[in-house]
Amino acid sequence: TPMNLSDTIDLLIKQDSCFALYRLPWTDEPILLLQEKKDIDTFSSLTDLNEKTGFVFAPFCPTSVHPIILIHPDHIIHEWKNIEEFLQEKHAIFSSKKNKSPHSFIQKTVTNEEEEKQQYKDVFRRFMQPLQQREFQKLVLSRKSVVALNKNFSPFGAFMQAYNKYPRMMVSLCHTPISGTWIGSTPEIILKGQEYEWQTVSLAGTMHLENETMPSEWSKKNRDEQAFVSEYIRRTLKSCGIKSTEKGPYTAKAGQVVHLKTDFYFHLKETKSIGTLLKALYPTPAICGLPKTETYEFILENEGYDRSYYSGIVGYLNPEKDTSLYVNLRCMNITPQEATLYAGGGILPLSTAETEWEETLYKMTTMGSILQ
């Protein structure tokens, strides 16, 4: 991909255009989805996505600051050659637009690892209490880390590194004036399918990959964690009157780590209410906890920071033709000066602060390694 494509995509960001550039796992086809119209469709609930089509960018907790965003598919272009031609035609229009001053919601400061770790351990203790008192079966604790970017950092360049490095992930670069710029490489499907054939996955349990050797032995903590998520999905689908078949659990690689994964396949009689099904499934215990409502509230009150669009939903929604919605993991938010990386992990009564901290470090290297 020649230099000018990189400049043009980065220019789209500077001009606050509404677009998503992404590639699905195991494909080599980039897709650019661009909205022309000025107004951005925002929603406060996933059920509002019923009968809608477009690129979904949803937060962990919808608020007026971080609403659910639907990028209108005014243009959908596949393949680098076509994307380049399309952007060249558009380039004259882009160049005449004024560059917006890049915005960031709050001026963040780059923290050091010792402080971050101390903070994490304090919150970890707070999360352990209800788990040890058996109030909750599982909680997910996440954190963020801010990294300074060098002056000539290119969001498109970082996206291309992820594109080439992570063939089995859904890789995306998404920008809207509301969300700012996000880059992610996520392994986790929340809902995928078309017409009547659909699937979702249970992805939980994490091990660091040693010298590319796939581990065969999983600890009880990891197996339990995965079983919780699978059982939750099984129950949720059943409560929606959906019969599913399963494949797994098996070991799946994702960047520098491996996970335990189970695939769920099912039929839908109609696709008018995909938003309602999404709301039933999301957030799964893989990013929230069990029981769902109580742990969701607990995380919002006790995690100590705003997850924003991390662990939300990212991907294309078109129930008739093709839907590929993923959980926004291994992602980062880019402002002109810095990148905010996010990672989390499942906490059970058996968890220890040290191993969980290590897990967030491993997960952050997925994005951290493309900042170099």
C-alpha cells in the first residue's frame, strides 16, 4: 500500500470524518466504511439497533459522553486498490476541508508502572471481597495505561502493523467526532451471521504463549472461568427460545496469549430484533461478571475509571446480508499526543493480584507492540 493511502486515511482522522477501516479474521480483504452525512446516529440502548444497518461502535456503558454510535454506510469499499481509487477521487474534497483541531476529552498524564500497579492492587482487593463472600461467581477487572506517542505516529501505520501481525483477529481503525480514534485487534465474536445462520463464542481463560508452543494443560481457574461464560451463553440463548449446538472448548491463539474457546451455532427465525438479542447476550461474563446485572453495577461503581469504548462492541451490522460484531478488546484510543491502552481479566476467588496484573501486561503488548 503506497504512502499516499496512509496520508489520506490519517487526513480523514484529522478532519474528524466518520469512518471505519477493518478486516475480518482469516481474510485479506480490507473494508472501508465511510459516512458522508454530518449527523451521527447515537443510541442509548442496544435494542435501538433493531432493524438498523451500519458500523456499530458501542461502549461498555452507554452515557451521553459515550453513546452507542452507528456509522452510516454511505460508502462501503472493499480491497486496497478500490479503497485507494475511491479516496483519490475524494481527495480533492478532503483537502479543501479545514482540519479540525484534534480533540481529547480530558488531558491525561502518562503514569508510571509502579503507580499503576499499586492502583490495580487496591482495586483488586476491593473486587476480591464479594467474590470470597460468594456474592459473585466472577468479576472482570480491567485497567488502562497511557503511552506517549512520537510526533510522526501514523494511526494508519499502526493499523497496518496489526493487520499484518494478527491474521486471526478482527482488526479495526475507527474514528468519529464523538468517540475519537480507536484501533483494535479483537479475537472475540459477540454475534456473527446472516439471515438464519448465526454464531457467538465463549472466550475466557488466558495463558501467555511461550515460544509459540500451544499449551495443553489449563488450570482449574481458567477452566472454571471459561465454563461460566459458556453456561451463561447457553442459558441466555435458551431464555430467548434459541436452540444452539456447540463446538469446544478448545485452545485458540490471540496475539501474545491463548484462550479457551467454545463456538455456539444457532438459527434465528427472523432478524428484525438483533438488537434485542445483543442486549440479552451483552455484556457476557467474559468482560463483566456473574450474576450479570449486579456485577455490571459493581464494576461501574468500583473499577475506578471509565472503560469508554473498551470492551464494548465493534463491527458491521446488516442482519439480512452479513453481520460481524466483536467485543472491542486489545484496543487503544489515540489522541495526537498519546495512546491509551486497555486490558482486563477475569477474577475468581482463586485469583492472585500478581498473576492478574501480569495477564493485563501480556494483553497490552498486543497493541503496545504496534506502537513501536
